[in-house]
Amino acid sequence: MARKIEVKDLLEAGVHFGHLTRKWNPNMAPYIYMERNGIHIINLYKTAAKISESNEALKKIAASGRKILFVATKKQAKDIVAEKAKAANMPYITERWPGGMLTNFVTIRKAVKKMASIDRMKQDGTFMTLSKKERLAVDRLRAKLEKNLGSISDMSRLPAALFVVDTTREHIAVAEALKLNIPIFAMVDTNSDPRVIDYVIPSNDDASKSIDAIMSFVSEAVIEGLSERKSGKDEDEDDEDGMAKKARVPKKDKEVKKAKAEVPSKDKEDVEAMKEAKEPVRQKSKKEVLNEEE
């Protein structure tokens, strides 16, 4: 079970620090606790409640077997998000958001297939038949594709949800998800608009410590959802095996009954003989005995 979200832990991670008051977005007012030294302070009780709400939804998505795409291209977030997404076995974008990643997913899949075809060329020896200049060009293309799309190579269809760090920076990803009605989970700072986000986590999205704290809770929820899915599958398999065994038992009983039913028909003669043997011997009369003597 995922650990309890404590306000104290969020406070120590600096999740409560917002942006300068002059850079705030008025729509974030419900999540702001106060202003101190020209900086907005986020209400951590609301943050904790929103993390719990988001985690429940993410856990359900993971348990259903669908993918959650994590997006974070800012320097202080990319390594943390990549690490947590890998731990949860989920796709992620941490370099540059490729335009049309969601709205033009077919083209993106073609680029991923191109990467796979280059790998096949290297395995079957076709790659070595190219000239040195061509090999260098192919290697550069493969490295570029790996850098931008390597983390989504296993994503064969559109994700069920998007988790974004800094919605202002990743506005293109948010716009594409909105167009396709894909649910958006996000760390939203005081300078961002929360109205377009389905699951808002009001938090400091600039400090690496804050990002790490939020991502830890989120990744744990996703991993828990995956483990529930796995345990559910194991239980289904056990139930199927049990049903199969139960289904086979009557068949065996029928064979036994059939064998028992066949015994009397095969040994009718022996049974008749046994019956005759059991019949009492009739005593001869005196007249019969005298006739025999004569």
C-alpha cells in the first residue's frame, strides 16, 4: 500500500513555494494560502488532498493496463521524471516535445518503426554493406530518434493519460491532449492556469526536491496499480485451472460407472453359475430311490 501523504514531508521538500506575486495567475487563488516576501505560498493541505485524488485515478488507469505518458522537458525535472517513469514501466518525454506527438501519432509511430528497422539492419549484417558515409548518417539518425522517441518505443497506441510537470512550459502537449480528450494530470504552479487541467496538483514545479517528492508519490501509486493488475491476473489463472479440474472430474466418474456397468454383461455366465451353486439341493423321494435300485 502507498505511504500516507504527510503535509510535513511536502513542507520539507519546499512544495509550498509559489512564484512571485506579480507573475501569478488569478485562477490559482483557491490554492494559495498567503503571500510572504512577495512570493505566494501554496496551501499544502489542498496539495495533499489533490495528490490523493490524482493517485487514485492514476492507480485505476495503471490497473486497467493502459499507459500514462509523463512529460517534463525542463532541466531540473527531466532526470527525476525519467527515473520515476522507468521504475513504473511507463513512457516519458524528457527532451523536446515532438509536435504532433498525440494528434499525429501515426507519423510518430513510423519514426519509431524506422528506428527498429535500423536495429534489424545492424543485426542481419545489412548495415555493414553500406559505405562509411552512409553508416555515419544512419548512426546519427538512430541516435536522434533514440534521444527523442526512445522512451516511447513500446507505446503502440495513444496514452490513457498525461502527467505534466509545468503546464506553462509544456503548453503544446497540454493543447494536444485537450484536443483528443486525454485526461491531464499536472504539477501546477501559481503562474499557470489550472482550468484546463483535469487533475491539478498545486505545487512548486521549479525545485528539483519538490518535483522529486511529488513524483515519488505518483510513481508509487502507478506501481501499486500495476501490482494489483498482476495479482488479479494470477487469481484469474488459478480460478481457470480450478474450473478445468472440476470439469474433468465428472468425465472420470462416468468412465468408472461405465466400467462397473460393463462387468455384469461380460460375466453373465459366471453369475448364472454362482446362482445355481447357491440354489439348495433337492432331496430325492423314497420311491425314486427304489426305482433306481431296481
